[in-house]
Amino acid sequence: MKFFVFVLTAAGVLAGRPASAQQGPYAPGDVEDGKQLFLANCATCHGTEGDAVPGVDLGHGQFRRAASDDDLSDIIRRGIQGTAMPPSTFSNVQAGQIVAYLRSLAITAENAAVPGDGKRGKALFEGKGQCLSCHRVNGNGSRLGPDLSDIGQFRRAADVERAIVQPPGEVRPQNRGVRVVTRDGATITGKLLNHDTYTVLLIDSMEQLRSFLKSNLREFAVIEPPAMPPFRNKMSADEVADLVRYLVSLKGVQASTP
């Protein structure tokens, strides 16, 4: 997901309908920073779950005047003239962190109502789906694809289901692989963490952090991992529901699977 108390109620600033143009995705660090800002300065009036003010439910993403993350950030920074929502001294970054935290609350609340059986979903994830061959959860699995340990905190169930049934073809930059060949002919592959004009930083296939000077390499190539296969015809609707239920239960710690 620093900040003085702001009251988002008198003008019904954050009550009514769900915002329709959520942006994201949200970095875990931003959500955590936003949480600290919110709890230290906003929870006095709104409560830790954002539902202490009658007619306002920040934890379920109910907004009247905001249709996007930018709108929310602007309200947090500028307030609304003539209402109990005052302007603040937040930077754009700080306001964005609070927005990230509020969005994560709404996603968590929405995902809590998802149908399906998480225990069966976990079994599918680790068995029939062979998801650990590419993905990682709480330290188990591969680094080839995205780490899903906290996916339930940042992705809505509908988005998770869409990614399973008909995943997008493109691969996000943070999920790229890398292949380097040293001057003595050793080949190392792994997940690319960062590279610049002079260096390459990666995690190799043995889970070791490795750093190389590009001047010491014979070859350096960014590798696009294979696109995730669609499961539309590989799992039943009930199996997809179970798998989604398991995934949205993942919050970055060992999740229970009701």
C-alpha cells in the first residue's frame, strides 16, 4: 500500500458505487507503505477496515467522486472544497501508496466471497495443473513464471480466472529470463533481476544470486519464457473455480485453504 487524519464522509466522497477505472497493478511495497500511512493517520476516523464512518466503506471500494486511481490520489492530495475532506501535504507517491492500500483492501474483501474449494484448488495447482513447474508459492516451485505467493492481495478473482482460462500472450518485463555465456564458456540461465550498461543481475537455476560484468561475457541474451497455456479445455468449470479460490487465498504467507 506522514498523513494527517482526513475525513471522507461529509460530502460522501468515498461512498456509493465502485470505482470503474481501477489502474494498478500495485507493488507489495507500496501497499505496505500505504497501510502504514492509513493506519497512522486515517484509521482514527475510518477504522482499520475503512468502515467505521456510516455510509463509507473504503475496504470495499465504494466511491462517489472517483472513477480511477488518479481521481482517488487527487482527492487525497487536494481534498474537496467546501467539505470535510481537507487538502493534504502528501506527495504524489504517498497518495498513490494510500490508494494502493485501499485497493488491496477492496480486492481482499471481494476475493473472500469467491466460491470454490481451496483445498481442492491447491491439489490441482500442485498436481493436474502442474503449476509449480513455472510458478512459485511460499518458497516452493519454479522461478520461471511469476511468484504467486501474494496474488490474492493484488488480483481480483475475475482477473485470476481470466488468466487461467485464456491467459494473455505477452510476458511482463519482470518475468523475463536471461542467458549468459562467460569468457571460459560456462552457460548460466535464470531469472533476470536487472541489467544496465555494465552489469547483469540474475537468480540462476540453483536459486543463487549471480552478478556478472558484461565485459566478461561472450554472450548475453534476454529470454522470453513460454507463454502460459490456456486451461479452458483442460479443466472443468468447477476445477477452475477451485483453483481460483486457492489462488485468491494467497496473501504472502502460508494461506489456509477453506
